[in-house]
Amino acid sequence: MTKDVIALTPRMPDAWSVLAGLLSGGPDKLVDITGEGAVVQLCDPRGRPLVAVEAPMLVQVPGEATRLFAAVEPPVPFWWTEARATTGVAEAELLAGTFAARVAALAGGTAWPPEAALSLAVVPAEGVDVAPAPAAAQPAVDVLTDKVAVVIMDRPVVAMTAWLADAFRAAAASERGLQIVSPAGSTLTPAVRDALPGWPSRWVVRDERDGYFDGRSGAVLRWQEGMFATVVHPDATEDDPRTPVAASFREFTDTGERQLTVSFRTVHPADDRLVLGGALETVWRELTGEAPAGWSTAEPANLPWSPARLTDVAHARSPEPSWFVVVGSPERPGVAGVRVTRTKAGVEEDVTLAFGYGAHEEPPLEALPRLAEALATRHPLRSMLVQFRKARRDLAVPARFEGPGVPLAFVLGSEEVRAMPGDRARRTPLSVQPVTLGPKARPALYYPFPGDPSDLSGWTDFERLVRHLKGE
């Protein structure tokens, strides 16, 4: 049964009045607003959260509902209202589904999933009360142990929603891992994949044949000692752990789809006139012919692309770091993660973006030298790595084996080249010498690689290059 429900409506719903109406047969004090008005949370007498309802969000970027749960969305702009029910509590799931159904009915929209939002009945509410502080301020988790926080998400795509981002932060603050459990067939967005830290955090996939397995490594898992952990073979040793791999994870079909990934870092002088996002927009335009479609501090990306507004948010949060998700149009799948950090060197932007291509679409590889030169001459580029790999066009991360990318190009910005002694940056052990970018007095350097996604030997050349540049 689903635990999350979402209403998509052309008009802004009065979510708090709807929730109060749902519980009209219950006690007087049922609804409270927390998080500066952003969340309504209901708990049982033991303080256990039953349902958390987020404030309606105005989505002005087309394609986000389709990207995140394959829904038919209204024309933009539309309102996105989300509720999460606690796992395994029938009353909570009924309440969340009925809430979404009423919101959709009153505001003229639709609810996802359809089967979770069929009832408009008042929900019996004896024993339900408002979450006492600080419980209401904590993200809803399904299992909490001294080692991990576990969240169970029955969604087709597990996205970096605002509440999941809060769960990541809360788990880190309490020195716990975060383990996300999803059904077979679910995928992650790149943002969630990249945010998962190392052990004991995991993506746990339910599986009919093997029970549970790690969605990123395929290792078969069992619940033991307060968390999901790998199954160890009785004859395993430290050198040969013999961890079994789930059969579902090994099932791979080459569809011909590919992804082009660009990772780069820029460092700007700290200045009141600084506008962030320009380098990202430059890459997007060079590879797609258009600017990004939208951005946000969580998924879905609900705001139209605006470097100025993104800069305002990062400036308001400084000196704390900021993270943003940036998306493209539905016709050309593209997703980027942007991390902005204030350091002694200035304001750093670390960007990783990926574009997806179908079997009969040709990635614009010929544009790579041009975009590298644009970054090197118009933006304070420090370094850039471009990779190519066999992976899904829609950029979703499946619980299946996907081969690693191969390097297509590496770029050193002019400041990095200048900082190296002598001709080290120009004279490398590779058979193909670097291409000079920008002015001869302060050049950046472009190091090309063969880039065959079926040949991983490019990483050997890349390692040789990096060791050479480090002087090893």
C-alpha cells in the first residue's frame, strides 16, 4: 500500500481547512501548523506521527510530475500538495488518501496514486492528537534505531523532496545512517543517489527472490542488529567476503540509451555583484541550445530558471552551504546538482549535470571543446570532467547494474595550469597532447580521451594523467 499521496490542482487548495474537515468527528485539538506554517502533522497519543501534510507548492516548471511519478499533470502553473502517511497504520493511510481526494475534488485536480485517493469520507479520529514539540519538528521516519533511520517509500521515483532532505540532515545530526526502502521497480533521482553517504546508509530494495538487496551494489541484505546489513557467506574471509548478489540486480539489457555527464568546479571572488549559475547555463546552452527550465532547493524543481533568484537564496544562507537541483525541458532530459560553498578562496560552485539520449539520438560530442573554452574564458573554471556511459535516457537510477562511465575529456582551468611548475601541465605521458584553450598568456588545457563506453581503459589513461599532474 502506498504511503505518500499527492494532489495536483490548478487552484491553490486550502489544505488546512480540508484536513480539519476530514477530522470533524474527532477531538477538538487535532490540527496544528509547524515549520513556520509549512507542515501539518498529526500524531497518536504516544507521539507517533500518523500523517504529515506539506504546504501547497506552486510548480511553474513543466514535466516534473511526469519525471517523478509518471503522472499526467495539469498545464503549468499548478499546485502540488503532498501528504505522507506512517507505514503500517491503516488509519494513517486512509487519512492521507482521503485528504488527497478531497483536495483534488475541491480544487479541480487529480490525485496520485489514483487508488489511494478514492474515498471522501470523514475519517474516525479517536485517539489522534497534535504532535508535541519537538516531535513534530522531526522528519517522519518509519523505523529508528541507535544505528539508522529507516524510511519506507512506495513511490515509482524516490526524489529529494524537502522532507527527505530533512531526514538526511536529521540522521547526520544524530550520527545515524539513513536507509531508504523501496519496492522492486522503483528508481532514485540522481540527487538522492549522490546524497546517500557511505555505510550504514543504503538504498534497500524489496525483492521477491532474495528478500532485500542494496540497490546500488546488488548485495543481498537482511535486517540484523538494528539495520539492513549485507549477508555474509559462512566461508567468507576479509580478503574474500563472498557477499551474494541479488539475481534481479544482475539482469541487464542494453537498450542503446546513453548519458553524458559533465562535472565542473568554479571559484568566484566574493563580491556583491556576483551572480551564480552562469557557468551551468553556458554548458546547458552549448549542449542543448536552450537554458535550463527550472530549479529549486528540493525536488520537484518548481521555479523557472533564474540565476539571480538562485544567487539570492545562496547569499541568504551564506556562510552555510546551499544545494540546488536544476532541470531541463521534458524533450531533452537533463538534471543537475549544484552545491555552493563559501570558502577562503571565494565562492565555489560544484556542479554535476547529466543529459540522456535515446538509441537513435546522437549526443553533441563535437560541442565539448567549444563549451570547455567558453567555461575557461568566460567563467572562473578550475577543472572539468566529461563522462559518457550506457544508462537510461530519463536519468532515473535503477536497482540494476549499470556500467561506469568512461572519460571523454578533462579540463584544467588557467589558474590551475599556471600554478603547476614548468611545463608539467602541457607535457604529459599520454599519446594525445592537450589542446590549448583561451589566450596564450593564460591558457586552459583540454585533455581528450577516446570515450568508448564499452572500453574502460580510458580510466587508466586518466589515472596516469592525474598522477602526472600531481607530480607523483
